[in-house]
Amino acid sequence: MKRFVTFILLLVAFIYFVACTHDPVLDVDNQLIKLLNENALNGTYEHYIMPESDDFSNLPNQDIKNPITSTKVQLGKLLFFETGIGLQPKYPVSKQAYSCATCHIPSRGFTAGRFQGIADGAIGFGDHGEGRNINPLYTGAEVDAQGARPLAVINTTYITNALWAGTFGSYGVNAGTESVWHQDTLVEINFQGLQGLEANNARALTVHRQVINKDVTDSLGYTAMFDDAFPDIPVSERYSRMTGAFAIAAYFRTILTNQAPFQKWLKGDLSAMNEQQKEGAILFFGKAGCVRCHNSPSLNSMPHTFFSVGVKNESETGNKVFRTDRTDKRNLGRGGFTGVRDDIHKFKVPQLYNLKNFGFYFHGASKTSIRDVVEYFNAGVPENKEISPAELSPYFQPLHLTATEVDNLVEFLDNGLFDPDLERYAPTSVMSGNCFPNNDHQSQIDLGCN
């Protein structure tokens, strides 16, 4: 009798196993896992799993001079949104009216909410940053505007060199480029032996007309927080743009889209993505070949790579932009920084989470939806006629995706990679008590905090 019962149990288990192995749902999951294992840099799908935001020891690319601590993260979060440090505007009317977060809005995936970010020299916010426009007291040459679409400051722990051209950071892809660091006083910060986030943030606080010193930290109430965050820094150096940049960099590394459906699926919840998203992921890591460039946990490139995919620059899209034109060397991408002919028109491979909230895509903001982007890559035809075929990435070829496959890939990028609550990384208030991320009169009205 015991043998008969054992036989029945084994038979049931075998039938269950056979049924499961032919379950189309499990087949899709197994197919995706197989592709992930084949493409992962360490040979396992776990490569693509992001850590928890407070798991500091597992956040990669930390600067040895700036180890992450909770006190630094909290200080950096507040400074990033603090309009009170906007103390060097072109005109007094804009004093304490903008912050770092003016161009990096949580509800827009920490991007600007418009095709070009404008800090000092603009007014208004709208609903999500799209209502920001030039202050009529400023000319276009006087505003603080970027020459390329602001990159998202999410998943930046996977960044070694900052900006579209990888300009900032002493290591990584910038090792060996020391000869060009002297050409721009702001880039000379690379000689200080810093990682990309720390170097970029220090120059950004200067470029974006912000001030941090002991008088400012005293007046705004941040001095004690700097003391807690940087007890090993001499008091004479503790309250500065550099320590502020370090705190913001520590905060940046904790802004992870680790609640996106794909991340939940990777951690074992096979129901976190729907079937269309899974089919889209299979295309991403398979037929479409997206993973050839987007291979890190954040789906940027690791190590950083730069490619030309033939898109237009900001000054060529027809949008009204400021402080950039066809002669802007930033239009040359990596080549504008290195001066190397083979680097011209090549731009960094960006991360791909929360794209659907961006509203604008590529460095020149020439596309306005993920579908536009997928269809552009599917066609494989460059839109910028000034870029020669020899300059284009060898991967920029027609993908031959069907209409259904385009739909599936768009669904994965739009929703499978979408973390719905980036507001968890924003503070509820800043020490100055000011409105944020903007504090001009129109923004106060738009934000309901006047």
C-alpha cells in the first residue's frame, strides 16, 4: 500500500511538472530568464536587480572620498530642493527662486518636464515643470539654460562619468583625457580625483548660480546637518559647495527605481509584469538588440559607451531654446570634450527607467514619446543630415520589428520599467521654508504654496 501511495504521489508530481513546463506563461518567463542570463555581464539575471535605496554597502561606484551615510543623504536631499541657496542670480528678482530640482522634477522622472531646463531667468512651473518660461526681464543669453536635455538623476549610482559627453569624473572613461581638462576652468575639477557625480555636482552649484558657505548654512539652518554629515572635514572647509556636492551625490545614489514591475519580477514576483511587458522584455534582450548598449541594472551602458544615432541637437528641433545654437560644441557630444575626431556626435547611452514621464527624448529632445523613439530605431534612418554614415553606430540599423512587436517593446519600456512613486525621494519641506522646487511668484501660484 505504501508503495502504491508513493507511486501515485510521484505520478501527480510528474504530471504537474509536465503541465508547468508547457504552461505558456512559464515558458515566457523561462525564455526571458534565459535571455537575461545570456546577456548579463556576470552571467546571471540577478545582475539586473537593483539594491534597496538604504542598502548603502551595495550601491556601486561610490567615491572613496565620499562614502554614503544616512546623514549625507538627508542633507543632500534637502539641498537639492533648496531654493534658499539660489543666491547668485543674474538679477535680484530671481534670488532664492530656483533650485537644482527646478530641472529635475520627481513626477517627471527627475527631468525638467520640458525640452530644455531653465533655472535662473525663468518663471512658472505649470503642473509638472512644463509651464516654466523665460522671465521677461532676462534676455535669452542671460538665463541659466542647458545646451542639451537634462539627464534624469535617477539610478545615478550606475554612472561613473557625468553628462551626455561624460565630461566629469577623474576615472572611468576619462582616464587618459587629462590633456583636455585644462581647457575649461570648470573641468579642471577632474584633477581632484573625484567620481563623476561629485565632480559634476561641485561645478553645477557654481554654474547654476548657487552658494553654500557658513553664513548661508547658518541663515538657512543647515549648519548642524553639515556637522553631522562631515565630522571629519575641518570646520574651515566643512560648509562649502564641495561638501554640498558630496551630500547631493550621496543622495543621488539612493534614487533608485527599484519598485518598477521589471525589478519586482526579477526579485521573484512573476505576476509583476503582464504578458505584453514580458514579450517586450524578450524583444529588448533578444531580437531588438537593445541590450547591446543598455546592459547595466539601470539599462545604461556599463562601462560607459558613446554612440551616434543620428538625432538632432536642441537648436535644430524647432523648439525655442536659449544659450545654444548650431555652433555649440556640446552638439559634438563626446568629441566636443575630448577633441577626438572619432568621438564627434557620440553621446552617452542613458538609463531607461521611468521614460514615459520624461516627455522628451534624446539629447536634443527631438522625440516626444517612447513610441517615437522605438519607431525611430526600428526604421534605422538618421534624422540629422549633418551626421555622416561613417559616424553612426554600427548598431543603428533597421530592426525589422512588426507592428505587434513595436507595441510590445513600447509597453515594456513605458510600463514594465516604470516606478510609480519617485515622490518618495522628495522632501516634504526644506529648511528655508521656501516654496520648492521653484520659489518665484508664478511658481508659488502654480504649486499652491504662496
